Amino acid sequence: MNKTSRMAQCLIGFMAMCGVAALVLGLFRTRPVHGLPFFTLLMIGIVSSRLKVKLPGLNGNMSMNLPFILLATLQLSLFEALIVALSSILAQCYPAKRGNSTGVQALFNLSTIAVAVAVAALVAHSRIGARSEMLALVAAGAAFFVLQTVPVAAILALTEGGPVFRIWRSIVQLSFPYFVLSAGVTAIAETLSQVWDWQIPVLVMLTMYGVYRSYVTYFGHMTSQGPAVAFAKAAGR
């Protein structure tokens, strides 16, 4: 086993331990179940996870579940938010064809999302987030974005080669508009939730389906030009 493989295994093991720690923290911070909001976000989060867009030039995909994970992080207890997020990522990791995914990849993705949700929830419900709902969303979204993209860039650099920063920059350029859009949709949903209840995730789902169709068309056009051209455009070269 070469050095790169050992380093990748160490990173996966470290993220797995952090993911377990996030779950333990969620158990200690458990509050009464929110009932209908929890189950609505859980179900729609799972369904939206199957709306996946292949990122050109990268070995990964982007799912339309982010607004529901952010809503769960802001509105539910930490343990409930973790359940929503982990269930969504499990649905996202489930391959359409056999052999397209591995248990190690699923473990890494689950660990990464658990850490990102836990830190985002802690930030959102800290003194910083307590000042305003909008500030809570911005702070939580920024923490989530960093903790989602940096570990992915690191594991891609270790397993597929290339500078970490360049890979991270490519991921950011591809996914940052989607994160901003998701945060904006989440902010609108958070505001409307004071008037409506379970209908909000349904309306968000319809919006994200439109975003999904747009991304499929756009990235499909890029991919049709060839992987090298697609990656160069995605990286801004």
C-alpha cells in the first residue's frame, strides 16, 4: 500500500471519528421530536437526494437536497437535523447501477455531512446566530460550505492526484452558485414558515426540481464537449 493510500485511509478514519462524535453530541442535545416538520423534511430530503447532477471533470455529483438539510439544521434539534442529513446522503450515495459506489465512499460522505451539519447547527444556535435569523443562516451556511468542500477536495487530491487548492477551487466554482441559491431559498422558506407549515418544503421541492433540470441541461452541454474541455471551463481556464 503506497503512501497516498495510507494518507487517504487516515483522512477517512479521522472523518469517521468526527462523524461519530457529531452523532454523540446530537444524542446529548436531543429535544422533543418536532413531528410533522421533521418527517416532512426527512421524506422530501430523501426524494430530492435522487435528483443528482454529475459534476463535469470531477468524480462526484451534486444533489438538490441542500435547502432541506439547511432548513433541518435551523429549525430542528441537532439529532433530528443529523437524521435528515444522513438519510439524504444515504439516498444520494445509493448507486443507480451496481458497482458505481463503495462502502468507503458512503462512509466518507456520511461522516463529512455529519460534521458539517453539527458545526453549522452549533454556529446557527450560538450567540452569533442568536442576533438574527439571517445572520444565523449566513454563518451556518458558510460553515457548512467549508466543511463540505474542503474534505472532499482533500480526499480527491489523495486518491486521484492534483493540488488540493486547485481541486477545491474547481469544486467551489462549480458548486458555490448552487450553495448561494440554496441559502437564498432556505431564507425565503424560513421566513414563510412563520405563516405556512408543511407546505413550505413542498414548494421548495418544486423550486429545486426546476434548478435540477437547469443544471442537467447546462452540465450536459459541457460534458458533450469532452471531459478535458468541461473541466477546463469549470476551472475557469
